[in-house]
Amino acid sequence: MSTLEQSRLLATEIPGPRSVELAGRKTAAVSRAVGTTMPVYAQRAGGGIVEDVDGNRLIDLGAGIAVTTVGNAAPRVVDAVSAQVTEFTHTCFMVTPYDGYVSVCEHLNRLTPGSFEKRSALFNSGSEAVENAIKIARSYTRKPAVVAFDHAYHGRTNLTMALTAKSMPYKSGFGPFAPEIYRAPLSYPYRDGLVDKELATDGEVAAERAITVIDKQIGAGNLAAVIIEPIQGEGGFIVPAPGFLPTLRAWCADNDVVFIADEVQTGFARTGAMFACEHEGIEPDLIVTAKGIAGGLPLSAVTGRAEIMDAPHVSGLGGTYGGNPIACAAALATIETIEVDGLVTRAQEIEALMMERLHRLQAEDDRIGDVRGRGAMIAVELVKSGTAEPDPELTKALTSAAHQAGVIVLTCGTFGNVLRFLPPLSISDKLLIEGLDVLALILADL
């Protein structure tokens, strides 16, 4: 348990004077292209609280975008990192390898869905892992094309920008992008239901729509891989209709197409299962992980069927920092914390609490068009009263007011109208309820 006081406190206006000073230094020293969500500078964090340099304590409903799932400065992670730093900080696994890298891969092979023989490889970021998953799939199939989906987010590197759907702020002005990337329609139950109730509720029907596009516009004979987030992240926390993922996965198996699950945001207990694929019994050929894997340290991985992972030539995969020993120590401690502290169950408890409160709020306010998500990955889609028209202005005003009130919330969605909740699993019910109460009051005021 964190030693940081677990209560919201507004010691100054937000931003406070020290944060204002640091913002001035940022403007002078950091590229203006690097934006920030909140005008405060963090000093300490733990449990469900982030404390800024002015002494304000903020309720954390973002977890560093799903990274600090086990909490900031989680005790086991702190101890493991401290011990590793005293031994060595780096040798490069490709030069003189070490146990930590192998141990992380063994755990990933054990934990990820699928009873088949697996292999793993470690990298630094989600984007880098996605790129390597595509490399592996192309090497294995000897085919070039890749299909991603509407509203997808897979990263900010050149290849992953091509996979990502949203132009601003991720792609605009940065092209040309990698070729042989195609897009298919996703199952988006809330929006699909506005035009076709069957499409919204029957995932098999939605999957057949996507498969028809893939068949006609690309062809399975040219397709190396289909990559999909089991629950979309930046795209709006979209949970596909039941049956969509299994139907798509079965089609891939029948057509020698590698099925890649991008679980960068959904992995490691976030959705009330160790991995979101488990909710529908999906066993991906390759699974990409990052974010919650190492308690805040940069680490990512690709895990999958041994014959696919072993397809690239020796030294075809790697990177100077991939599987850094400190990050590996943090990952092993994070996995232990999730398993020993029962954090999968804790994510389910958070889902029950949040869904009950948000559905009550939805019943009282027709500007809440949809409430969706799983585990501690919950979203509210905001619309203009009496319609289903996205309301990004309301979303922006609500988040800005929440930040002023000491509650960290994030937005997402293709239309900029989705409020997303990613609390650390270490947060208390009391803080969670208080954060939601603050948001409800703000929404009423707006």
C-alpha cells in the first residue's frame, strides 16, 4: 500500500505556481509538438492518487494511460528494480543475455491464451512490438498485406501510423505511410445500432461484413495478417458485438492468415481477465503487449505460436534496449503482484462499481449516449441531448472541469466525444466513488 495520503486535496488552484513555472520551462525546452493533457507536474504517485509539485492530490482515473495497473511505485516493483540496478543496468540481451529476459518470456508464454507451444520476444514500446508482429507474420506467410480496422490505434511510428485510423493528431502531415495496409469495418454496437439493430447485436453478421470487404478488396491469398484490438483503446473503448472476434478469428485460421491481437491497452488484468481475448475464448496466433506489463517501465512483447515466432531468420528480431534488465525485473514483479494480490478479481469489482454508477447517471441524462467497457476499462460516449450526434465540446468542457477539481480523466474516440476511465487497480472504492461523484456534479452543472 502506498504511503501517499489517499485523499483528494486542492492545496492551490490548478495549475499551481510551481506547475506554472515548469510549464514555462517546458515551452522553452521541449518541442511544442509534445502535448500534455493536464497543466500539472507530478511529484509523487501511488494507490489511486497523483500528487503534484504544488501539493495538490489528484484522483487518478487514467493510470498513465493504462500503464500503472498495479499502482505507481508498487512495492514489489520498487524492490525488484532497486535490486536489479545494483547488479547491472544493461548489457544488451543480444550481446550477453541474462535470466530476466528469459523469465519474462516464460511467464508470457504461460499466461497468454492458447495451449500450444509459444515463443516470445521483448521490445520497448507498443508501437515497436506491433511493427515486429507484422514483420513476423509477413516472414511466416510470405504475404505482404495487413488489415486493420476502423477506429483502430496501433501506434505513432511509420508503419503503425498506417495501421492507425485517426488522422489528427496521429497521422496528419506525417506521410507517406507504409504500403499494403488496408482497413475493414469494425463492430461498433452503439453506432451500428443507429442504422441496423441486427448488425449491432449479432457479431457474426458484423464480422461477415468485414470479411466481405477483406475478400473483395484484398483477398486472403495476399493477406499476411489481421490485427485488431479486442477492445479498442484510442478509438473509443469499443467492445465488439459478441461473436465478432470468434468469427474473424475462425476465418483467419481457415485462410492461412495470422490473427494478431493488439492487447497493448487491454492486457494484464485491465479488463477483468488477464487478457481481453479470454472473454470470448480467442486464442490469437500472435499477441502484442506493453503498457501494464512492467509497472511503468518501458517494455513490450510479442508472444505467439512457436512456428510463427521462429519464422524470421536468426538476428532478424531485436533491438539495443529491448528487454532491458531493469524493465524485466519490473515486469516479473508486476506479474507477481497481479497474481498474488488477485488483481483480475479487483478489475471485475471496479467494473461492477463503475457500471452501476454510470448507468444510473445515464438514466438521468440523455447526453450519455452509451456506457461500455470491461473491467477497469470503462467509457462514456457523450452526445448532444435528444440525439446521437457526438458532442466533443461537452467532452472537452467536462474533462477540463474535472482536472480543475482534482480528478484525472482522459478522452478518446474518433469523434473526440468519449470519456475513458483507466483507474489503477490499486485504487480504493472510496476514491473511485468520489471521482465519479465529482464528474456527475460537473456534468449537471454543464
